[in-house]
Amino acid sequence: MTSIRHRVILHAYVTEKAMDEMERQNKLEFVVDDRATRAEIRRAVEETYQCKVAKVNVKIVQTGKIATVRFAKEYSAEDIGSRAGVF
């Protein structure tokens, strides 16, 4: 049985806008499973990167589902992004 974090988060989503949000607003974007809920995404990100999530926004695009995750002030999106393979 796979853990929830391996089912929900597929990979980081890197665009110019995502990089700008990472620097200015402490956010990262992830491609997630189409069936994942906001609560599951929050729990998977917190378990995977040992951080605190402040807010999760989800958008559905043609290629799937993208979650924008804002981290609590005490955690840096740049540090978490380096662990997620953004850089």
C-alpha cells in the first residue's frame, strides 16, 4: 500500500509565474492527482516536506489538476522548492 503523499503529489509545476510567486508570495505549485481534495493535498505536502501549509488553492486545466500551496511565514518556499526539485 502506498502512502498518501506518493498518491497525491505527482511533481512540482515550474513556470515563470510559479517562480515569481515562490519569491514574492511564499507559494509553490504542484501537479496533483485529479481525485485529490484540498485536505489531502495539504496533508501530503506537510508530511512530505515537514512544513506548515497556510492555504491550498486548486485549479483544473486540460492536462490535470494544479495545486498552489502557500506556506506559513516560518517556512521558506525556496527551501522547500529546492527539496522538491524545482532548482
